[in-house]
Amino acid sequence: MNVGGEVPGMASQAPAGITGPSSGLGFSDMRRKKMSEEEFINFVGNDLFKGNFIGRAVAELQGPELYKQFDDQGAFDMAEGGEVDSNQTLQENAFVIPADVVGHIGDGSSDAGAQRLQSYLGMNPQQYQAGGIMAGELQGPGGGMDDLIQTSIEGKRAAAVSPQEFVVPRDIVAELGQGSYDKGSNKLYALMRNVRKAKTGTTKQPAELTRGLGQLMRTAVA
């Protein structure tokens, strides 16, 4: 769920007297997307051949055929190897704040950002987690946009989230909206936009890195 946002749910208004975590939620499964042909070609040219001219040329000329051969042999199934199934589920009408926003709130530290969010929202993630509900900063394999943590939305549909994302439980969303999930979500969307604007000059989420680190170290920024 690397773009973040409101977790789908039928209700727009919180029921009267909603408080704290719920329990008795189910589980589901979703697989991560495999490496694309473009990602494979970039990997071969930039990482295996260190971005040199000959290696890059080989990757571009032979990459599509190599990708097809590996794909036919099931080699890219390994892309799913880092996934984990969570024993916690997402609540309908909860809200997921993306990892980049959490890091920005903490001035580069996701942990600091999560602590700042917890303090402002007055929430104790452990209280929800004890009932099998995702809340607070998420921990798991991969990066902040990899969606390797497999879960479900109250057992009704599959969902995938990433480490360093921050889950705001639905009762907190309702509190922010004075009883309205929609109004609470709108405030959190505004938070996402304004934090990104303040830190990066744009309201858009940064794209995933597609070039190898070796190439990024050698290529001057225009």
C-alpha cells in the first residue's frame, strides 16, 4: 500500500460510542509483483556490468530475450521470497500514512516520525496490536514501497503494506473528523500533501529508484 491513504470501508460515519481496538479479524493473501522487463534490463546493465558502455549495450540488446528465458523458467518467482504474512489485519476506514511522509515528519527518521505521530494522535499502538489490529509504524522486510507485508482488510480482501508506513486506526480517524471517517481521512490526506510540499517542494510521492547505486554514484546530477 505504498501510496498510502484510506483503507476501503463501507461506512463514512463512525457509529456512536466507537472506542479503541476491535478484534476477531481474518486473514488473506496477496503476492508482490515480479521484476519487470525494464527493471531486469536495468539490473543487468547497471548492477551486473557496473553501468559500463559494453555491459549496457549487451543488456539492451539481449535483455528482452534473457528476461523471457528466465521468466519461462520461473526464475522471477524468487521476487516473492521476502514476503511475510502478518498476524495483524487492517481495519476498514483506518488510514495508512506512506513511509516517505513518516520519514519527513521525523526529519529523515521514520522512528522519530512515528513517535511524533503517536504523540500528536494520542495513540498507543500496542493496545491495538494486542487485538490483532495493525497500528502505528509497521515493521517487516523490504523498503518503504515494496509492499512485502501481506495482510487483509478485516478478512474481506487482500492487502499489502510496507515497513515504516504508519497505520492510523479507524477510531482515531473518526476522532480527527469529529465522528466522520471521510473528514478524518481528508485531514490526513492534507497532512500528506503539506508535509511533502514543505520537504520536497511537491505534493507528489517520490518515485522508486530504478537505477543501480553504482550508476547513481558515477552520474552527475543535471
